[in-house]
Amino acid sequence: MSYPKPLPVLDPETRPFWEACRQGRLLLQCCAECGHPRFPPTRFCSRCNSAKCEWIESKGEGTVFSWIVVRHPVPRDVYAQDVPYVVALVELAEGVRIPSNIVECTPEDISAGMPVKVVFRPVTADITLPLFEPTKAI
Amino acid sequence: MYSLRDKYAISGVGWTDYSKDSGRTVRSLASEACLKAIGDAGLSVKDIDGFVSFNFNDSVPAISVATEIGVPAARYANDFLSGGNAANMIVLTAAAVIEAGLAENVVCYRAMNGRSGFRLGGGRDLSAYGITQFTAPFGWITYPQAMAMWCRRHMIEYGTNAEQLGEIAVTFRKNAMLNERAMQREPMSMDDYMNSRMIVDPFRMYDICLETDGACAVLVTRAERARDLAQKPVYISGGAYGGGPDQGEDLFDAIRWPDHSHNYAKYIADDLWKSAGMGPSDIDVAEIYDCFTYSVIMQLEGLGFCKEGEGGEFVRGGRIARDGALPMNTAGGLLSEGYIHGLNHVIEAVHQLRGQAGARQVAGAETCLTTAGAMTCGSAMVLRN
């Protein structure tokens, strides 16, 4: 059966990010001119407009900036088995935010500022999603 | 900075029934609302030479409406790729278009089969292109899910709570009960609100606006022309559109937005009030964009009705009720009247300023604030009679 959920469609700017996820690495862009880290990937640095960038490997550590608990599945047939699930904006130690799911805990365990770390979950042969779990045992 | 203070006016308004299933094409809804707005002003289709609309999801192009209703020669027709953020901006644009000499009498409209056709709350294509590749694969798909993430931040930073959100929903419902256009006219108590289904924590069902089939239209003319037409003119005293840095790659995306406790409103407040020569204390009635209860709180704070973090307390105790200090969303808003992507707020503002709001009329209303947008960008106007 094919994977029923939305899958990223890679483009020239995002391909390195997703290919690294497949290898278990979380990559961010860092401007080669001004050192400004950025996510999501773009061609130009929004601070200095340079197109020169380096991919740096994130430690994959961060904190929960905000989160929601999805209880009503949309689309229903796609997410009916998953609710409730948690989507969070994770603030990475490198200074950028990344949306993801918080796994390996219940929604009630989540709190603002909670430390989390990345885990990689393959969902198809080509795509591995970077998810996050609590750093400390719940 | 908008420099056209009181030089342009809303001379006519029109709307269709608001329903869950219009059984009609979006074009016919748009045409009906536009014809009614033109007729409301006492003008003829032959007088109309400009159209402005926006079409984030379901809509029809301006030229198709001009074609259906037989406009002799549309000199200006523009469809903005925008959502509720544009619902006031298109009215300001109409004034700018006339000022520039590109057209003379301009109809602004929004039309959609928002419930029976393309449901904005219904999710997206399962192939996640562009910025969506960093949101949808994690099941972060709908606008309620987007805005709930913002609301949580306000709760974290300021302790904003469900009772405060609930007072917004309950207050607007009371207003809708007096509005023959409103889709939801059943009474709603605080218990009803608290017991409504949790859709995406922290949002319950009653934190989330309706989905509506329908259309609204607003006719903008020069102020001196408006004074010769059928209705009492409603002057556009001021307005602003915009947001801060990092407005995102589409209307959902706010990954890089600096602070989800505050939205576009704080960034346009100075432009808005300076353009109108007024401040929050000069406003008699407020029609605030309420795609969600929480969006009201950010706009009240951002526009200076209260301090940052105090929006939740501000709405308590009847202050925003029809007989309160700041009557708000007097037709029921997007939460209870209907969701015509914010243009229905402008129509209610016009009714209040003409004294045509019937049982929900705010006595002596001379000024009205309208806003449009909830997240990183938006627009607002100050109207007066």
C-alpha cells in the first residue's frame, strides 16, 4: 500500500536537506558571507542577500517553542488512526525553528521549552522525516 | 502612508445569501453581490469601470464578472492572490486606482463556495510542494492547525485562557442572533463553548470560523460623487496594509515569524492611525477579523486598544458587547455571521455608519474600524460617516 500522507516534493534548494535526512543527518543552511543560519532552505540569505551558503549539520537538539494537539483528523481518512498527534515548532540550538512532530510521549507530557532531540523516521524508500522526542525520559 | 483621507467613500454594498450549499456558480454569486452594490448606490452597470478582488482559494476572475453583468469597458481589473489579509486592502486599492485615474467607480468583491466547493479548512494536495514540504508531511495542514500554534504562544507568554477566547465567541453569537444574514443564530452559552469539541488543542470548534458559500461587494467612488448618490456616504478616513519581517512564503507559513503572540496588527498600527488622524479611543464600533477567536486578541493588542498580553482580559466583562465600551463584530463576525473572507465585516461597518443595522445598531456610531487578516500580514481601515 502506498504511503497515504503528504510527502515532500524536493526542489533544487531543499534536495540536500531531504537527502541528508535519509542518511540520518539534519542539515541547515548557513550563509557563507555573513554566517546567518537559516531554515527553511532558500537560495539567498535574507540578511545579506548572498547566494553563497554552506550546509551545516545540526546537533538535532532544541526546545519546544509552541505546539498543537491535533484531535480532529483532516483529511479524515488520512489521519484517523493518528489522532491525537502533536505538531510542534522546535527551536533548534543553532537558532532556527523547524516544524515537526513530537513522538515517544503523550500530548499531556509536552510543555513550553521542553528539551527535544531529533529522531529519523523513514516513511518511504526516498523520504525520511526528522521527528523529535523528549531528551529526558518521560 | 495612505494620504487620501476622506477623499473616497463606500457608496454601495451588496451581498448574497450566506449558506452551506449555494447550488450556484461562484461567478453568479459574485455577479449578484456586485449588481446589488451598484444598485444600492443608485448607479448603473454602465457607470462601473473597475473591479478588484482576491482569490486565495475559490473565486472567479474580475473580468468574468464584468462580462456577466455587461460592463461596457472595464479599465481596471485586478485579482490579488491573497486571503483574508486583503479584504480591506482591496478597498484601499480601489481608492488608489481612482486617484491614479485608472478607473472612476470601482467594485471590490469576494465570492466563494467556501463550504460546498473548495473548503479552506479541508486540507491540501497531498503532494507537498514549496514551503508546504516542511509542514504538511507532519500533519500540519489546515488553518485552524496553523493558528492554534500561534494561540499556544500567547497562552505560554501571557496565560491567555479558554474563558477569554470563549467570551469572544459567545459575544459575537449574541450579535448574530439579531442579524438576519447570519448563518449561526442559535444561542451559545459559555458552557456550550467550553463543551464544544476540541478540534486542535487549544482550539475548540467554536474558536473556528464558519465555512460559507456567498459573496460580498463594496462600491468605491470619489467622496464628492458619493454625496450625490442614493446612500449616505461612508468615508474611508485611513487605512494600512502590511506586516513585519519574515511574513513567510505563503499565508500558512510563519516558521520564521519573530513572535507568534503578535501578528501583523502591531506593524500597521502607526500607519493606520496616522492616516486616519485618529486613535483607538476615537473608534465607536470595531469589526475585527475573527477567522479564529484568538486573532481578535492579537489585533486588539497590536492596534493599541490594550497593552501587549492584556487582550485576553480586555475582552472580558462585556467590554466588547453591543452595549459595551467597544462594540465589536456587531453582525456576528466570521465566527457566527459567515466567512466571506472578511469583506462581510466591511458591509456591516457600512450598515452601522449609515444607521441601517436594525436591531443591532450601535446608537450614534460615527466611526468604525475594520480589520482583515490574522497572521503575518493584513489590512485595516478607519471608516466614518
